[in-house]
Amino acid sequence: MRDNTRGALGRRGLDLLTKAHLGALQAVADQALSARMAIPPPLPQ
């Protein structure tokens, strides 16, 4: 998805709303792909 939006943003003739939509999609994809999960250590028993 990230590559698709990057490629689409490089096309000529896109209107401002379409560019904004593609930029938002790219931001969501980047955020999802860079997400990391922190797992806390187990609680002492």
C-alpha cells in the first residue's frame, strides 16, 4: 500500500483532495508498518 500511494502521489493532474487523501493513506500505512509492541516483563510471583 505504501508503494502504491507513493507512486500515485507522483502522478500528474491530481486534484488537491485526491493528493490529501493519498497523503493520509500513506501516513496511516507508514504508522502501521513502523508500529512496535512493547511487552512488559512478567510480574514477580
